[in-house]
Amino acid sequence: MAISYKKLWKLLIDRDMKKKDLQKLAGISSATITKLGKNENVSTEIIQKICIALKCDVCDIMEMDDTKRS
């Protein structure tokens, strides 16, 4: 199983936000945005920053994707 951040990108669209807006709001780097875009691992600290910035829960921005195998 792999982590998918599709929910995060949908949430940004629903809130009319760009990735750059999230980067500034959450105080995360462009490299981190790139990692998220590739569904790569990021620290729980990053996930926490995003959730605080967007005032949402972890399950609102990520999910387990069982179609991909590690």
C-alpha cells in the first residue's frame, strides 16, 4: 500500500488555492510540495503543518492507496 495525497489536491481546488498558496500558508518548502505531488513520504511534522494551515484532519488530505504496491 502507498499513501495518496489526491484528497489534498482536491481540497485545494475546492478552496480555490494553488500549491504555492499552501506552501506559504503552511510554511513548507517547494521541495516538500514536489514530494507530496509524487506521493512520496513526508514527515508527520509536515502533515501537521498542512492540517493546521488548512484547519482540517489528516484523513482530509491523505489516504491509503491499495492499488499501488511498494
